[in-house]
Amino acid sequence: MNFTEDQIARYSRHILLRDVGVEGQEKISNAKVLIVGAGGLGAPVALYLAAAGVGTIGIIDGDVVDLSNLQRQIIHFTADVNKPKVISAKEKINQLNPDVNVIVYQTLFTSENALEIINDYDFIVDGTDNFPVKFLINDACVIAGKPFSHGGILRFDGQTLTYLPGTACYRCLFHSPPPPNAVPTCSQAGVLGAIAGMLGTIQAAETLKYLTGAGELLTNKLLSFNAKTMEFRTVKTKRSEKCPVCGSHPTITQLIDYEQAVCEIKKKN
């Protein structure tokens, strides 16, 4: 594609990078990324991908902005309270970068619409706040052969991994969702707002690395951190032959809607 002078100026810091350059920026500009959830994680992901010039950003979320969201969901402002999150997010992206085509889905991500929606995208970002949808995203992406970034936060902790077809998926590490109420939610245990920004930024970086081919992705790795100590830990993983969705003999061949809770994360010891 031929960049305009304004676009060359806007993306100049990417173009100057040896591992990105004009070719990498073209890949970013031609890419389609879906963000599931316009909350704590989805907010920084959306802003950084928009700033980077991702050509098409899809955002799916059926919720409206609540005052309690503003402590961490930085794409939404006080005036947006009671506004659909996808509309609020689209308005900010349009203001930040008019190059970006924003497609909004003001609905829940479910077993009925998941495969149809992700089919149009090159990369999926899990910006959700509950286990059931995280497993749904994983299963849909594995079945459809779509790469995605998983992320989860709670209190002062965050964790993330990147899935590419053939690598360890979320179910390889965590076999199934925990029973409802077995793990406290953010509304019960709280979350430091900046943690969402820390992890969302990592997910945005993984997305851009995937699109450009720069660096090494968090595939077959689980990255976790604790912001109280600022300790980061990377645990090597591998695809499980017994995984019920990506293993040699999968038992999950259709998508499942589990009973939902809110804003959960399972910590790996």
C-alpha cells in the first residue's frame, strides 16, 4: 500500500524499527484484529492497536459503562457512563486514529456467534473478565485455527500466553473452568487498576509481534507477574496430547457456554 505523508509521519517510529519497517507497517495496516471485551484489558489493547494503525479492529462487548469501570478501563470517560462500551471504545479509537476501521458487536460472545465472528479476523485478543468466556475463546480459536492472546488479572496479579495452531492452548494448562464461586472475582477481591494496563499492553505487543513477525511470541509459555513485588515469571509449557480440544483425540468438538462468573483468574503455582 502507498502511505500518505501524514501516515508516514504517524507511523515513523515503527518504520524506523529494523524489525518492522515499511513492510511491517503495511502488515499492521492490512490486519484485522478482534478484541473480545472492552473492559480493563480490552481498553489498553484497543488504544495501542489503534495507535499502531491496525487496519480493522473488531470489538465485542454487550455491557454498558459503569462508574466502577473507570478505575481501570481507560478507554471510557466519565461522560460515557451508561453508554454501550463498544460505542464508547469506537469513539475514542476514531479520535485517536481515523485510519482504523472499527467494527462493533454490541452483544455477548457466545457459542452461537463465536465461530462466525472470529472467522473474519487474523488475530483474537481475550480481554474478558471471566473463566467461561476465556475457555470459549480458546476452544473457538483452536477449532477455527485462529491465533489468540489470553490474558487474566486479579488483585495485583496478571497472566498471559499466546496461542498459535500447534502450540499449547489454554486448556493444555487449565483443563476446565473452576466451579462457580470457587475463585473470588474482581468485585469481591478487587484489582489494582494499573494491572490492567500492564497486562493489556503486553497483549497489544504480542499482537503487533504476531502481525509483523518481529521477536518471539509467548507461545508454549505462561507469563505471570505480581505487581506488589514486580516479579515476572515465565513458565515453559507444551501442547498436551490429552488436551480435550487440541490433543490427538479431542473430545470437545463443539463450543460450550459454561455458567459465568465475573473477572476471574486462575493462578498457576
